[in-house]
Amino acid sequence: MISYKMPADELKTVKDYRNLLAESMFLYALNQRFFKISRRKDPPYFSCSAAADVLTRPLKANIMTASCKGKGTVDALESMLMEVARVRLHGFSDREIAIVRALLMSEIESAYLERDQIQSTSLRDEYLQHFLHNEPVVGIEYEAQLQKTLLPHITAAELSKCSEKLRTSCSCVIKTIEPQTFSVVDDLKNIVKKVNLLEEEGRISPWDDEHVPEEIVSTKPNMGHVVANLEYPNIEATELVLSNGMRICYKCTDFLDDQVIFTGYSYGGLSELPESEYFSCSMGATIAGEIGVFGYRPSVLMDMLAGKRAEVGTKIGAYMRTFSGDCSPTDLETALQLVYQLFTTNLTPGEEDVKIVMQMAEEAVYAQDRDPYTAFANRVKELNYGNSYFFRPIRKSDLQKVDPLKACEYFSKCFRDPSTFTVVIVGNIEPTIAMPLILQYLGGIPRPDEPIMHFNRDELKGLPFTFPTTISREVVRSPMVEAQCLVQLCFPVQMKNGTLVEEIHFVGFLSKLIETKIMQVLRFKHGQIYSVGVSVFLGGNKPSRIGDVRGDISINFSCDPEISSKLVDLALDEVLHLQEEGPSDQDVATILEIEQRAHENGLQENYFWLDRILRSYQSRVYTNDVGAAFEIQDEGRTKVRSSLTPSTAQLALQRVLPYPCKKQYTVVILMPKSSRFQLLKSAFQSTLVGHAREAKILVGVAAVVALGLSLWRHSRSAQSSK
């Protein structure tokens, strides 16, 4: 991390705003370069970024941060300093400036289009900055006008001036964080001297730009056609079946003027693979992402999408393969072109591409091993799901077995056959404009001669996982800079197939009830926690329309390590009390009000409708009529709301959770790992508390402490001499 401390800029005049805009452009352009460097052969770092941060008024800092492989800190530092020096010597190219200008213009245009739909919190925060720091409140109309006027006139020379603030002579602090000492202060000083000397002598070459194609789709595909068209008035949606077999459902909304979102899914995923192929194929998305799932390397695609608000991502899960997108209505064509490229790109992993990805994966595994929260989450999974290979974290030994060619082949197969995919599109869609684009880029995806990955949802293989049948309480100890404690209390859940629609709604109400009551007890009554969360996991179940559904409900909170076990017992007591006595009328009324408010807000959001329609397609009651499936789910919610009383909530808690809840649960507590010195000190102090101890015991403890201190000092001196 390299930070440069400087006076914070005031924002009072148009000139101040122009300076702020120039600094934003500089940071954008610098970050674009950092990203491209991270994707080169043998990169000095895996990720790097620059940002400005207000420390405490009137001071701010420009901060550059990079993460790199072990023993790579010096190389990363040299590359970061070299790039800033390169900007000072040669500036940014016209194309780099044009790309950044287009990015900023796209952002402000989106904000302007949705100026009447802005969240209240954004307005609140703007007024807050005005009253606390005297920042002007100008409104989005004026700010958009300012940017549109100023952006074309901010020159490359102005951006280069911003790099003057990033000289190592400008109150610069360089910090490195390593799992063990690989670089010392003299190494860092030598790099600073080396880069400064190269800059003084002008021996840093200009930036070499990559070639960027003009079009995402070089040859436009032949348009498909609609073979079936259905209207669903109850959800105001239209369903199309295209000539290549792809099913499209779109819903036009006016919630946000500059948003169109979509998700496509197909049944069949990683659960169908033998365990021997699982780890290779599960790396498919990661390796493919570095090669370029849309036909272009990420660094090239980034430039091609500059100024466009369109992004598409992919996911391969246990039972489904999905792609999701978010775009502006004006960039819908670009987003659909990316989907077309996803289905038609043949991935061939190069040796260097694979090498970079595997290095990144190894470093990620090492980082997870050192991260206390990851260790905690991994142990929760192992305990709750029977150490199933699907839930087990990837280890270094697993990475060594990965076959990159098999990984890419599997990824390509996952997104090859359009006839197995259903796509839901929601947002500000104008059908007369969108339909030709859908027919060309989705309908134009060629259907393979032979079916690829055709699966029946009722015949998919289930993941191997089992919840413990008894009580299990464990403590995970990890080294921490600041002592913190996390707790997860988990109960198994089972729901019968015949009443599944209602039961799922019941589980939603019950989880909110438990969250509210635990908050009241642990925070408001005992004052021991800040927040608590209750979550439901049903993702282990295969999407078959038969059989019961298993899952779990987990209670998560952070607290003082000393009282974690006591708080777990209090939480168990409260859940048991709800099972035996039931909630009060006021508790039920509160939960109903919270749910109703969330539902009303959701009805005005595109993501809410996208999720509801997708769940209707994927529900057990779906039989080729998404409107009917939606209606059944909606009726289930209404039925549960009207029947929810203290007694029905009590019965549901007894039915869904183990009853009594104290007979079957798991608890995992993340605790700070004490050093040897702290453990010996604790043992010594606890010994002194017992006044009836014999003198020889005290002498023995003192000897142990003396020996421990001696060993501790020796180990510290040995480490410092390495």
C-alpha cells in the first residue's frame, strides 16, 4: 500500500468541480492500466487499484493498493511506482482519455435519466455532507450539465498534472503486509531510488496500447423467429419460444428508466459430475473468465465496453447453469451480443493464461488459510454438510489435480445449447426495439446438431450432504489482529412436499420472527451484541418436483469472546420458548408489518419481479404455465399471512425445526487464538486466584512461566534474525 497525504480539495466553485473531475479521470485511467498489467504474462500483482480517501479534514490521501504472490512485494511496488512515473513522463494516450471520458459520461447520463427515481438515502446523504462539511447541493440536472460541458475540455496534460501529487517526496508512506518477512525496509528504499533515477534520466518507455476491435460481434447472425407467443396478464409478461428452442419471458416496467436486467438458466450442473472431475470443472468459470468467455480478453473487452452500461456474468452451480445481465435500454444490443458471444465462443486455454489463473487461485487458497473468517465459514460447512466434497473448500492439493483443458471444455458445453435455456428479462423495455435484437442475438444462437447437456429436472443427482443428528458445539481459533468473536447457531429444517408452497412462506416468516426475538433478548435486554442475522439455506436440494425439502436455519451474531457460550444458551432458550409458549400477538403483528412493507417496496423494483418470475418457472408447481405457477405462489403467501397467529407460528416452529430445538443443533464459535505468552499468563493469573494453592504448585507454575518466557523470547529473536 502506497499512500500520499495532502490537503483535501474544497468544492465551492465550478473550477473546484473541474479539478475534482480531472482527478477522477486520472484515477480511472490509472486503474485501467493497473488492470491490464495484472492480466499480462507473469504479472507483478494479481490486482491493483488507486483511490482518493478523506482521512480527517482538511487532509486526504491518494492510496494505491496491490495484492501479489508471496515474495512478490518488491516487484509489485516497482511496477506501481513505475506506472505513475510513466504517466508523468508520457501522459495518457488520446484513446485512454476518450475511454475514461465515455465511462464518466455514461455514469452521469444514467443518474440523470433516473433523477426522479433516486433513493431517499442518496438525497439524505447529500444534504448531510452539505450541513457537516459545507459541500454544495447542486442537483443532478446541474451536475449532468456541468460534466457534459467540462469533460470534453479536460486535456491529457491536466490529467498528467495529477500524477505530480503521487511523488514519493510528497508525504509518502509505503506499507507491506506479508505472512512472513520477505522484504525489508532497505529493499523498499532501493526500489524508490531506482524508479526515481529512471524517471530523472527519462529511461521509462511510453505505454503500449493493445489493439481493440470495433465490434463485439464481427458477423451478425441470422435472425431466428418466434414459434410460440403467450401472454400472462396477471404478471403483465409475455413469453416467446424461439426457433432455436430458447424460451424468453419479458416484462416491461417503468421503475427505473435506465435499467434492463435479465437471467437465463438451464438445469444440470456440477452435481452430475463424478467426484474425480468436480474440481477441474468447478474451475471452468475462473479459467474461462481470464481467457475471455465473450471472445475477447478481459482487458480488451473493458475498452470495447467503455461508455456502455452493459455487463453479463456467468455461474455454474450444483444444479443449474446461469448467465445474468444488467444494462441500459440503449445498450441492450451490446448486452445481448455478449450473450451471443458466450454461446458461440470456443475457449482454448493458452499456457500463460492457465499459469496466471492457477497462480491467482493458489494465492487465494493461501489467503483463505490465513483468514479467520474463511476458516470459520469452512468449518461451518464441513460440520453441517457432512464434509461433502461439494461444500469442502478447495485446497492446494486439489488445484494440482485441475486439468485446464477439461475445465474449459466443460464450461463451453455448459453454454452451447440454447434450446435448454429459459431467459427472463425485466425493465424499461420497448418491445418494438427489443424484439428484433432478441430475435437476432438470442434467436440467432445456432442450435447444435446433437443435444448438449439436456437434463430432466426430476432426475438430477442430489448433492451428498447430511446434517448432524445430535448436538455439536465447536470452537475455531484463529490468529487475529483485533480479537473478535463470531457465532453461528444452526438447526436442520425439513418441509413436506405436499404443503411446500405454504411451508416455504412459513419459513420466511419464522426466520424474521426468530431474528426479531433474538435481537430483543441479546441486544436490547442484555446489551451484548450489535446485530443479529437469521438466514435460510435450501440450496442443497435438487430441483426435483418430488420428495421433501431439507435445509437449515442459522442464527449469526458477533459478541465478546468471553460470553459467547452464554449467549448461545440464551438464544437456544429463546427459540425453545417460542416453540413451547409461542410468540405474542404483538410479535406476529410486527412480523406481518415488516413482510408487508418489504413486499410493497419490492413491487416497485425490477430485481424483485425478476426473482419472482424465475422462482415461478423453477417452482415445483410449474407445468408450462408461468402465470399459473406465479398465482399459486402468491396465493400461498396470502394464505400464510391470513392464517399466521401465535398458535400457528408456534406449531410451525415445532413442525419445521427439531422439537425441542435443544435436541439437534450445531454451534460454531470463532475465537481469537491466544499466543503462547498469553496462555501462560492466563494460566499464571488463574492460579493466583486460588488462595488455597500449595507453595510448591506456585513454584511449579512460576518455573513454567519462566521457561515459557525464555522459549518465547528465543523464538522471537530467531524469527527476527531470518
